[in-house]
Amino acid sequence: MAAVADAGVDEAGRGCLVGSVFAAAVVLPEGFDGVGLADSKTLSEKRRDALALRIRAEARWCVASASAAEIDELNILQATMLAMRRAVCGLVVVPDKVWVDGNRVPSDLPCVAEAVVKGDGKLAQIAAASILAKTARDAEMYALAKRFPQYGFERHKGYGTKAHLAALHEFGALPEHRRSFAPVRACLVQMGENE
């Protein structure tokens, strides 16, 4: 069982075709009532948003990201590790230990770290991080949707749905699209924009 001075870390947006990958690090306060905390993907948007407000008000946390350009330069795994490292290093406290959702941990952290497969369903700290990362990622997609309504980002959140792929082929790739991802690359080739 993780101690209260431990941080949970999770990411959101690895599989998307557009935008940043987000990571959050969360240190829950002692006695935090973890009722309702769960993997963000299993929660309704309304419930996620409510929990995110509470976590931001009561916990110590940091949300960080790696941009689409960084993803293209580094690859999605390394960019995710970078976002996680930024989140942990952005905490106002150095945790005793970091629990990371998944099977890998970022290097160069200021403390010991351990990977926990499906950790967002096992540890409250990771579930809280999952919620903050997901709500931050969704906020980026809503902002992008306002700027580029023809892509439908508010609906598919940047994932490679049929609607997103159709918009990509009709309107082309935005600077925020991940050019190293196969569907985006294919679209660029088709439109003669490949570098």
C-alpha cells in the first residue's frame, strides 16, 4: 500500500492523432476520502470534472505535457516519459516514491519510482493523476474545437475515429497533428504535403 507522501502518475492522450500528451502527478493529503476515484476512462465526463476540481483543491499536484512537435521528434513513448518527468518535477514537494501507471517509469526522477500495471484501478494516487491528466487533455481538445470546428475534436477528443480521419482527409493536417503517426502521415502524402 502506498504511503500518503507518495505520488501517483498517469498520462492521457497517447493514442490520439493530434495535440499534446498530458501527464499528472498527484500527492493526496492524509485522510483523503478516495471514494469515487477510479480510472478516468471509466468515469462520466461530469464525474471526472467534479473529481478533478476536488483533487485540485485538496491535493498537491502538477499537470504537464509534451507537444505534438516533441512527440514527432522523440516518439510517443519518450514524449510520454518526458511529460511524466515534467509533472513529477513540477510538484511543490518531492514525494517519497512515485507510482506510475503502466509498465515503465521515466528516468531521472528525484525519487524512487515503480510501475504498476493497471495502477489507475489499484491506487488512489494514480486514479487521481489519471483524472487530472484526462481533464487537462480534454480541455486542450475543447480549445482546439473552438478554433477548428470542422474537425469535431469536442466529440472524438483527437482519437482516430472515422469522423476524425474523414476531416483530416478533407481539410488536411493542422500544425497540432502528430505527423509521425501513420494516419496523419498518410494524409500528408496523399495531399502532397509530406516533407
